[in-house]
Amino acid sequence: LLPGRSKLLAVSTQPLRGRPTQAEALAIERRLREAAIEAFVDNGFEGTTMEAVAAAAGITKRTLYAKYADKQALFAAVIPRALADMPFLGVAIEVPDGDLTNSLCQLARQIIERLVDPTAVRLRRLAMLEADRIAELDPVEGADMWSTSLLSIVHLLATHAEAGEIVADDLEVAADLFLAMVAGSPTVWADFGLFRSTEELERHIARAVDLFLSGILPRS
């Protein structure tokens, strides 16, 4: 071989790096969004820097700025979607069958479990802290914080109303009142970092269900 020929061959066999594959691009975007959400939740908008997000995502600042012109654009891209994807919202709630009292108690447990989920709590705190900034952004489909659970309750109540077991002129209003009764207090406590024991939650659910049923059961 000519002098330097072996080195040339070694270099030529190295794969050339071009544009990332689709899978690589998706992985980068996922890391970027996760890092941005974490930064905004932990530090708020003002305390978050593009440099810190890029470092946490394992990408260069140039790559980050190529995707998002500034911090406001990044915030607008990731936070509304994160709020819409909260554990409370993203998955339909299973509507129980059978006795109405037991069904409402089961439904209440599912709702409370999602509302006191640590991810949901942290995102709600961010939403309160940055309420004005978020209000200026375009809403994301599915971001209505009550919609999924409300429809589940309406469906349950409608089944029992058709059977003549309850009396409710407006099922949606009744469902909204039930949701507020069972979820309001545990959610507020969780947002302040206070979490009730299982026994306390069960007592809360039982009393809320009893009080709610006293208003919709047929009167003799």
C-alpha cells in the first residue's frame, strides 16, 4: 500500500452523518419536549433558559433554536399539549355497572386518583403560575379539564335515570355537581402538597355520594 493508504481506507469506511432518520428525529423531539416541560414546571417561564433545555435534552442550542425561535415559542408548543395530556384527561374513565351507590364510589376513586397524580399536580401548579401566559395561547383539543370525567358521569346517570332510579332534569349539571363534590377538596389539598390517607378519602367519597344521592333519588 502507498504511504497513508491504510489511514485513508479507515476513514472512508466510517458512516457519513447526514440528516437524522425519522425515528431519530422523533426521539430528539420527545427528549426535547420532556426536557422543556420539566424545566417549565420546575422553574416557571422566567426561570427557564433555552440553554438549560437544550442541555437537558442532549441537543445543541443550534438544534433547539432551529425548531423554536425563542422561549415563548417553545412554551407555546409544549405546555398546552402537556396540560391536555394530564393523567386526568388523556384516558377515558371506565364507567362501572351495577348498584348506583357503588358505581359512583368507584367512579369517584378513579377521578380522585388521576387528580392527585404527582404529574397532574405539578402541571396544575404551572397552569396557575403562568395562567395569563397560557390564556393567550391557542387551546389544544381535549384540554377541558372536566370533559372526560363529566361525560362518564353523565353516561352513568343517564342509564339509571332511564331505569327510573333517579330524578334529574339536567344530567350534565348533576354530573358537574357530583364531580365538584368528590374532586374539589382532594384536588385543592393535593395542589398544596397535602395528600389524604386512603381511609380519609374513602370517608370523603362515601359522604359525598350519600349527599349527592339524597338530591336525585325519587321522593315518596
